[in-house]
Amino acid sequence: MQRMRDIVGLPVIETETGKQISQIEDIVLNIDEAKIYGIITNSAKDLSSEQGISFMNILSLGRDAVMVRNHSVIQEATAFFEMTAIYYIKELFEKEIVTEEGLRLGILVDVFFDTSTGEMKSYQISDSIISDLLYGRKKMPIPKIQVIGKDKVIVPGTMKTLLYTEI
């Protein structure tokens, strides 16, 4: 599993030429399916339209680079917005996670995912800087049902029992 924060900023490299064609600016998520839908790149010729790569066109998401066959996989990002539950990862970071009962679980700081399938596996949550240093950050499996608001993510009350600290 890999953290999404580690992907943002990586170079996008063509396997046909070995040339860097872009860099990752953001990640587009389909929250309903808990999957990466695509990535936003900085390859726009004119800055009026965002450019991106669909996840199915990514050959591999490595630790140091994202590999694609060639530059033809880059398309206008508007193609990503055909679905309703689409979010940029940068929009989700720093949102407060609260249960339906009103219990604050912490702040969303990262998302772990499977690099081969793009499936989101868990949220990484910070309770506070002191708690992070003393006990480590908590992880929570991705809830099947969630509401993403302007500054909060609302999750089922049962999620509080599924929080764990990875050792």
C-alpha cells in the first residue's frame, strides 16, 4: 500500500521514450467506488484547462515515478467529471472526520491505496500533534457510506470502533 501524499509531485514518464512528460498535481477519486479515477498533471499547454490521465492508462505507480505508455494518454480533465462522487485528494486533506453521533475522530491527513488496482484502503487520521508523537497516527478503513461536506467528512458511528494504530 502507498500513501496518496507520496504520489503528488511525482514525475510522469513515458515508457516508449523514457522522457518525463509531466508531473502529478492532484489525484481524482471516485468516493462511491473508493478508487482512484485518475491524476491531474501539470502538462496543460494553455492554463485554461486541466489535463489528466485516467487510472486505467497508468502502467505503474512506483515509489519514484508514474509510468505511462506515451503522452497520448493525457486528456482534458473534464472527462473525469462524468460521475457525481468525484473529489480531488487535496480537497479531502485536512477535513475533520466526525461520526453520525457527533464524535470527532480527527483530521484526515492521508489516504492509503493499492497501487495495482487504485482501490482506497484506509484513511490516516491525526488526533493532534502531541497524540501523533506519543501514540502515532490512527488508520480507519474506508467507510462504505460517508458524506463529504465543505469542511467535514461524516462517517457511520461504527467507524470509531475500527480505528487502529499501525505499529
